[in-house]
Amino acid sequence: MAAGSELATRVIASMNPATGERLQEFPCASDAEVAAAVERARAVQPAWQAAGAAFRAEVLLRFVDVLSRRKTEIARLISREAGKPYVEALLTEVLVAMDAARFAADESLVMSAPEPVPHRNPVMKMKRGSLVRQPYGVVGIISPWNYPFSIPAVEATAALAMGNTVVLKPSELTSLAALEVRSLLISAGLPDDALQVVLGDGPTGAALIASPIDKLVFTGSVPTGKRVAQAAAVRLLPVVLELGGKDAMVVLDDADLEVASSAAVWGAFVNAGQTCLSVERCYVHSSLYHRFAEVCATKTAMLKVGNGLDETTEIGPLINERQLSIVESHVHDALQLGARLLFGGARLPEKGPNFYAPTVLVDVNHPMRIMREETFGPVLPIMPFDSDDDAVRLANDSEFALAASVWTRHPGRGEALARRIRAGTVMVNDVVSCFGISEAPHGGIKSSGIGRTHGRLGLEEMSWIQYLDSDRLPGMRKVWWYGYGAEFVRQMEGFTDALFATSLPRRLRGAMRSAGSLFRKGRL
């Protein structure tokens, strides 16, 4: 049996992580089916591009309208498939997708117009230059399970707005949410083949990377991202890689303890900590450390853990047993190395199969896995520091550099310290919400990835730049064309002085020497 046939017989399933209910099964797309999806997307791309930015923007705005009317239904589906509280599904998935699509619609209208390029060199003044943003063609998107609706929706609408078509491979754990993204866009007027969804697991993603797509946007783990980059490098396939984080929260000695502690609790536990922007390392000035930790533990104890469809639930389950085991192992390692547990630190089997108590740890240090590796779970490790320099050193002591936050009553002080932190985004007196700012780019450096999604820079990633140059005097032979000689050399030496000599007399003499080149005879 051929490899593609074997792959087609494999099955993935969407499960409710809160209950273990099997929501729906899907066959994995074969290599041939992935290739066919890319071919269909490529066939329709020229027409989608030719339809123009205004038409594409209308489709995206209709998508916003359709999603607005179906927001409750979609948010409940996300909650069932990913486990998160319904209100988080509404705000961090549905609302984010709507705002991003509206931004892409508006901004792409501006970016579709040629951007003039001024010429300072006087010889080049007779040329008209512009930057033209061209779509890549077919953009492949491999999206994760933690934000199964907003991440693919944000990336797909950006690609579509810039005139690309899309082939989307969602996580095998959350196929239903991705299918809804496509269904909503089709109902808004997107041509059927402009957004293809191929379902499957790792081999399906590998088939998409190996297919003749023109760019790839991947969101996932560092090890998988490195393999993706290696595979893409073989044919110089351009990529955007968002590979997670180990975000630091720095609480300075003048911070509002009540506000900052509430932010730490929400920032660590939103989506059960399964957020690339989660607070995974919390550094608190030693003067506030003990009181801050106690307040965080008290507030954590007040949180309700349960099924996300219960409107009173604040923390849902982890996505599956594998993720729960990672969290459990990180906490166990920290406790073995001397960390102290203030709250949580255990499974909650009475709640369901994948629940873990929100956990607050103190007396942590950097040799512990909990401070080095991405935990992706509901754990808040808190560590003291003594000075601003110490805080910056600790915040930068990580292979990850996605985002961070600084907490202080004086924004100027916070902004100055933020500039010293190596991270793609640093927020002063807020956490996580940068993902919901459609105008702001999202992405990091170091092991957190390459490139950006969201904002104007995210739209720039969906196009390649063509420089277009048009001469205003098409009937004139150019001064620099053939017909060299000693006189021309001296003229060009003068021209160089006219442009760049530091003294005015030298520049004037150079201009006079070069003037004759405009009337030079003997040009070919």
C-alpha cells in the first residue's frame, strides 16, 4: 500500500478536555490530498488577487458581521473543543478574530497602493520609484490548539487581505474550530478554494511544508519549529515561526501590590496557563516579595476551576494528559530542588480527566525546569530580586524572548527598564492583552521565533516587496552609459565631489566640472 494511502486511513479526534467526550473524528489528509488542496488554492489565487483590495476588504468585513451574529455559538464550540471558559473563548478568540479581520480590511487598502520612494541623488530625480506589495501566492498556515480559532483566523485574514490564498493545517486536537473559520469566511463571500483546510497530525503538516506553497506561517513548539525551519531551508521557503515563550513579569519596589498581584494571577492562569504570553516567571522586588506571594496565593484560592461552559468557571482543564504530565513534572522538579508550595500543586480528578489546580510556587531559582522550560500550564513561580539591574538580568536569562511586563507606579521608569529587556513585546502595567491589540505586531526573538504576525508588520509578512522604477525621460540616453574616457572620468570625479565633499567650494567646483557630462558626445 502506498504511503499516502496509509496516511489516509489514520484518524484524528476532537475531544472535550473537560469531560473526555469525543466530539468528532476525521480522517487524516493524505499527501495527495494536501497537494490537491494547494493546487486548488493556487488555481484561484490570480482571480482573488485581481479582485482588488477593496473587494477583499468587503469580504473580510462581512466575515466580521457573520461572526458577530454567531459569536455565542462559536465561542461555545471553542470552549467545548479547547476547554477554556466560555468568556475567554468569546474575548480572546472571537473578539480578537473580529478586530484583526477589520484591521486587515482597513490597513490592506492603504498598503495595496504603491508607496512612493523619493530619490535624493539629483541624477535620479528624473525617475519615479515606488514600492509595490505583491502577494506570495499560496500561504500555508500550521496553527496550534491553544487558540484554535483566533490564531488561524488572524493569520488567514491577513494573508487573504494581501491577495494570497491559504491552505490551513490546524492542530489535530482542534479541527472543529478551524473548520468554522473557513465556513464563516465562505459564507462571507470568500471563493470556495481560496481557503483550504487540511486535517491531520504531524505527517499532514510535513506534507504541507513539502508542498509547493509560497510561504509558511507556523505556530508551535521550539523543537518542531526547528524541524520546520530545516525543511523549509531546503528550498528557501520563507517562514514565520512563533515558537512560544517563558514570559517574565517584573514587579518593581514601587508597584501597586494589589493590582500587580491580580495581574500575575490572571496572567499565569488565563486559558489554564496554555498561552504563549502567559506569566511563566514572576520576579518581585525583595521588599514586596513575601506579601506579594501571600496575596497571590489568597487570590488563587478564590478561583473556580471547572467546565468552561459553566459561566462561573475561571480556569478550565488542560488540553490532554500529555500536557498535564508536563506541568506536573515541572512542579515536582521544583519541589525536589527546594521550591515551596503556597497553593495547588495537584491534579483535580474530581473535576474531570485533565484538571490541575492553579499553583503558586516560591523559593524558585533558575536551575529549576519551572524557570527554564515552557510549562504551558496553571503555575505561577515567584522569585525575589534586589535591584533593577538584577531584575533585567533575570528577565533576560532565558532562551525565550516573546514578551514581558514591568510593574511600577511610574510609567517612565517602567518604560526605561522595558527597553533593556530582550523581548518582542514589553508591556508596562499590563500582561497578555497585547495579543488583542490588532495594530501591534506579535512575535519574539531568540527561541521564541522569527518574523511577526498581527499589525502592519504581520500584513507585511504576507507580501513581498517589488521596487518599481519608471524613467520620466524615456527618450534620453543616460549620462552613465557607455562612451567612457578621460574627460568622463574627470567629470564623474567632479560629480562625486558635488554630492559628498564637505566644503562648499569643493562642491561648487565639482558641480562645474561635472556639468559637461550632460552634453557629452559619443554616448552609445
